[in-house]
Amino acid sequence: MKNFDLIIIGGGAGAFAAAIRANELKAKTALINAGLPLGGTCVNVGCVPSKTLLYAGEILHHAKHNVPGVELAVKNFNFQKVVQDELSLVEKLRQEKYEKVLKNLEHVTAIEGKVKFVSQNEVGVNGEKLSAEKFIIATGSTANVPPIEGIRETGFVTHIEALKMDKQPKELVVIGAGPVGLEFAQMFARFGTKVTVLQRGDSILPQVEKPLADRLVEVLASEGVSIITNAEVVKAYKDNGKKVITFTANGKEQMVQGDEILLAAGKTANTKELGLEIVGAETNELHAVVVSPTFQTSSPNIFAVGDVTNSPMRLETTAGREGTLAAENALKGTTLSIDYDTVPFTIFTDPQIAGVGSSESRQMKEQGVCNCRTVSFEAVPRAIIMHRTEGLIHMAVDTKSPKIVGMQILAPNAGELIATGMMIVKNDNTIDDVVNSLPMFPTLSEAIKIAALSFTKDISKLSCCI
């Protein structure tokens, strides 16, 4: 039997971060990967490929929607070539950022194979047993297949297959209006596909403030994306070469058809075949591993990070940081954790939606009162210059002090702007701190200062350089 200080199960962001930290600590480590190629979701079927295609769609869209006095034309759009470029980039980054990195970890042994716990300190893989003092589970998650009558017989794609289609669908039905569903909906719409999105709830993106979510719906509608809320999908079937979805909305049965169906209705943690019941590691109703703030499971020598856990943030960056801290905690007995309130999120539609910290809905739920403002980008000079005034910025301030506790932004490159919001929330900055700052004019980042000013002044009566 081979013995290790640490066995890491998985091959994505969380697993690699844990392996790198374990290597720095000179711990004898095994990294066992099964399923996706090295790099996991983010580089293979997540952030890297999807954002590559989203950027292509953005270029295509803005080439067709010009500013006054500038007239551009799209000479050619080759869907297959765009997809091939995306796949080539994935291969390059997987080799550069994962395969080569792994080869340089002298204390880490890489193993390919399915893993299952056989005892508290042993796992079985490829017909042999490996033992370790500590374990980190980082196996990620898999797209849900909702219990829709006939869906498997009709056929569908998840985000994985949608990223490598060899033929662009003329019509696409998307089930789910979360980040994945909306990003893919806009991307395909900009490529020229007719897109219909079916959302079970009464609004898109429940973590986003309603004015921002509603404005994004308006933007997507203007680009031809049809979003139907309160849609309960009944069944799927084929008819004359088309894939048909029947659903009820507002008490009426309706139908929509397409060349393809994209399922974007959440994910399920990859824990089913790990044998967690053998070691007593608790999972919740979504099969996610329940962990403490220090990433420890109910089995003390086993830790878990990333999408496989009940973590409040399912992001590549948090998975990586969790992996680093979990390795430290497992090998050194520390109790490091993450303050998730200071971790931003971004939805990469165009305009993007990004946020960090508390919100109006959260303040109302927890305190019954809020101290919030929502400001239109019509008040931001740079947005006016760019003809991009569709954006909104929402700022939440502590109800008992001038400390800024949260921010959400709908704007071009909101994911870049929220980095400033992250530092404001993380550093407990106040309204006065932001008002007294001097952001460059004219930039979209001025929106943060204008939002802070709105708590004490009528911003419609202020000059540009405030």
C-alpha cells in the first residue's frame, strides 16, 4: 500500500491550489483526477471557453450597433471557426496552467482514476489502495438534468456540449435563467440564433437586486432573447425534426420549439460514487459535502472545497482559495477561513452584473429596514460618452453607521468595477471615504463615487467633476 501525508481527490481549481500549497509545505501528496481533463470545469468547460465565445459575440454585436457617424459592417461570421479557436485556447491553457504546473510539483504524485473511500484513511483507485493522514475532496459538480418527461429521449445539451457544437442552432430553448443560462442565451442570440429562455421562478438571478435584474431583461429582450418567467416545464418531445418543450405559465399551457435544448438548471455535487457514507462525511439534500468554515467535513481528517461543498460561493476563485487554505488547515492544524461577504461575483452578460457584500433584500430580511440607493448610469459622464447608459449601480450602507456594506453594478465591464467595491467592503470604508476619493474623469468607476454622493446630495444638481 502506498502511503501519503495528503490525498487530493479532483483535478480542478480547488485541487490544484491545494496541491501547490501542499508541495510548498513539502508534504507527500497524491492528486487523483477522474472525469474532466486536468483543470476541471473552469479551463475546460467553464470560464475560459464560455468567456471566449461571449467575447466573440460582443465583438459581433458592437460591430452591428454603431455610434453616430461610424458605420461598420461584418464581412463574415464563421461559427465553426469561432468554436475551434475557443477549443484551441482551452487546450493551450490546460497545458500551460495545469499539466506543466503539475509536472513541476516535486512532492505531488498525479494519478488518473476513479476514487472511492474504503476506510477512514484509505481510498481505492485503479485496483489498489492508497492511504493518507488527511484528504481533500475537490471533485466539483455536474449539470442537473431536471425530471422533465421525455427530455432524455428528445435529447439536450448542457454547457459542456454547447461549447463545442459543430453546427449553430437556428433556434435554441434554454431551461434556466441563472448565470449560465443567460450568458449562453445572449451569446447565441448575438451569433444569430433565435433564443427562448424558460425560468421557473418569477424573476431571473435571485441573488441580484430586482431593478438590475429587470433592466438586464430589457436589454436581452432588445437583442431578441425571449425570457418567460413562472414557466413550469411539462414535457419534451420531437416533432418534424424539431425539439418541442411544453410548459405552463400564468395558468396557460404553451409550447416552444427549437433545434436544440440547453439545460442550465443548476448543478449537483459529484459525491455519488465517493463512498462518503463509509467515512461518515455528511452531505445535504443536494448531495453537496457539508463543511465547517475551515473546510472540514464531519469526518475530521477529510476536508472539501469548491463546487462539491455547500459553500455559499461557487466560483473558480473561491475554489482555489479554499483549496489553499484547506491544505494549510489539514497539514498544519490551522483554522483559516474565508469571509464570503467580501468575495465578489460577476455574471458575464453584456452589460455585466457584478456584486459584493450585502444588499437591499438582505438588509430588509435581516433588519426590516435598509439604507440603499440605486443610481442610473445616465448620471455617469463616461457612460454618456460611450452611449452605454443602460447601467445601474446599487449601494447598501450599514443602517447604524456610514460604512458601505454592499454594492451591485449593472454596466459594461462591471466585473472590473466591482474590484473597487470589493476593497471598499473589505476595508470597511464609509460614504465619506468614497466621496473624498478622486477617481479619474471620465471613467465608469466614477459611478461608485456618484452612488456614494447620492446618500447626501441631489446628484442631478452636480457638475461633472465632482
